Amino acid sequence: MTKIYFITRGCAVNRSDSEIMAGLLEQSGFEITRKIGSADVIIFNTCTVKSPTESSFFSKLKELEKKYPNKKIIVTGCIAQTAPEKLEGYSLLGTTQIHNIVEVVEETINNNTVELLVKEKKDKASLPHIRNNPVVEIIQICEGCLGHCTYCKVKQARGELNSFPKEDIVKHARRAVIKGAKELWLTAQDTGCYGKDMGSSLPELLKELINIPGNFRIRLGMLNPNHALEFLDELIDVYKSEKMFKFIHLPLQSGNDDILKAMERKYSAEDFKTIIKKIREKHPNMTIATDVIAGFPSETEQQFNDTLNLIKELTPDVINISRFWKRSKTKAAKMKKQVHNLERKRRSTLLTDIYHNIARMRNERWLNWKGIVLIDEKNKDGSWTARNFAYKPVILNRDLQLGEQVDVKIIKTTSFDLIAEQI
């Protein structure tokens, strides 16, 4: 029996794609292995969101070729879709072609090189899959987006919005809960635009999902602020359900309106501020995650300070900080007044230092909190990560099991997590 090993880089969408490909392959008689040494075929599912991520992939690919010269390697995901010219000689599978993974593997093991990169609209919610974490079900609700951000290469890989049928998503979620999933991760390039191509909306989908019977919680993936504004009151109301993790990911990117305009983001800094304040007014314990790019082309010191000041004012719990990187075939890569790399590094370092202080203070509010947490991950050091109702990472050091719910007390906090003891 041909054995397949997966390497997956990037976001939850990529993780979901790998689970789907694994499900299709197992259904066709292939064996999925967790040991690369025993594999006949390596499927490398790639991410292109940042230049360092792409560079890391090509280094790893060379390493694999040298270490495993007799294994077949198939490249899938965003780099396969956007840079096939750099991958001559490899079988390639594009982001919307994963339903054809069986065909690609069969051709590749018979020494034929295949490229399937044409973009198609496919309902991924109805495809078989293998859940990598028995507690977490990753559910893609749509692919592509409605934005045209000038710095983003993912748009080239994932294309325009394709929302999956609501009934298929709900069926997927019901099956997952019946099979023991405790967390449903709704994921997409932008969950906020779900349904706009089919007369529906994200709140409509969420209202159906929270009515599914069972003991589970929903983690909503990233949604852009301009979409959140359109249905903010409705979304805030949905979050009243105990089945919603009190967690929301809204990317800011910049606190300056001129830079947001250059990025072709469709909201203002004031819009973002309004969203966060309204959410916290109704849900004060909401964990708010955001993204910021430091050193976008033409960003002045004052414009960067606008971002710092907004971050200090709004104090998000989680900030994903990126230095601006030129991504090939994007508008931003061709813009004038590129910020020097050393200055981009300085700004991202300063932003990181400020974020760590904010995160530490935000987490200190949870000291001595008591409540129920769900064990959802085993850590490399033998400890366990659990999540409370606000999706805060809670670290426990004792003999536990995935999916177990335990009563805890927070006894220590750091900038990154909460340390607990079982009570």
C-alpha cells in the first residue's frame, strides 16, 4: 500500500485542505503516515503569505530532495498556484484542485508529472477529510475573498469569493459534533464576506450553527472590518450564545487612513475603533486579535505612530505583527518610497515590545479566575493547552486527555498564556 506523508504550512485553511486531501486519499486506498521515513510520497502543502515563509519552503524542499532522493514530492497550496515556474519537474496541485489529489498521486507514482492549476469553484464543505486533532473540526465556509489588498499574494492563489452552501456546512458541523468534535473552527480567507455571492451572510450561518445540539464551541476565523461593520449589531447578538468562543479576529493593518487607502483596505481607523468599542461594550471579556503591517511603502514615522497610538488605546489581546515584504506580482511591490528593511525591522520590534506589555496586562486580568476549560492540545514539553470561554490558552501540567473538561484556577499569567491548576 502506497504511504503518504503531509507537510502543511500556513493558516487553518491550509490545514483543512490537507485534512481533505488525506480523507480523499484514504478513501481511495492509500495509507496516511505520520513518519516521513516510511512514506512513498510527500505532499508539501505550501503558504505564500510572507517572503520568509516562501524562502523557508524552498530551503526545506531542497533539504527533502537531498535527504529522500527516492521519494516522490508533490507540491500543493499557494506557492504551487502562484509560482509554478519555480517548481519545474514537480507535480503541482492548485488551491481549488485539491479534489483531484488522488489522480495526481496516481500519476506521480507512475513517474508522470502533473500540473492541475486551473481555478475552479468547488464545494469543499462536502468533501471527506481526516481530522488531525480529534477535538478540533476545521470547517472551510468559503474560498477567496472580495478584497484587492495591494500587499496580498494570497488573492492570486485563492481568487474571488466562492461561498459553500449553508446546508453543507451545517451538515458538516452536525457530523463533526456527533463524532466528538468539541471545537468547530470556521475558516476562510475572510469569513466576513461569506454568503455575499449567494444572498446569505455570516450571521445567518452562525445562527444555524449555534442551534446544533451538543457540547461544543465555535471559533470564528478572521473577518475584515468593513464586513463586520455591515452586520455588527447582528454579530454581537450572535456572540451572546454560549456556543460561541468569545474570540474575534479583525485585522487592523494600519492605524493611519492614508496608509489604509494605499493598502486598498475598505475601512478607516475610526471604523475599526467603533467596532472594537461596540464589541467590548457588550462582551467585555472578548479576546480580540488583530494584524498589523509595519513599514508599508511610504509609511512615515508619524503614520506609524498613528498605528502605535491606536494599538495603545484599544489594547487588543493578540497582535500578529508583520514587517512589510515585497510580494511578487502585487501592487505594493512596485510602489515608490519603499521603507528600508532596517527601519521596517525597527518598527516591528517596537510594536512587538508594546504588544508584549499590552498582552501581559490583558492577561493579568485573568489571575485567580476560576472556571471550566477544554483540553485541546498536547504540548511538546508534556503539558497541555486548554481553552476557556474566551479562547484564552490555559496551560496545565498534569495527566489529562484531549477533549476533557476540567475546573481550574489561574495561578500565574504571562504575555502569551495563563497558567492554571486543577481544582
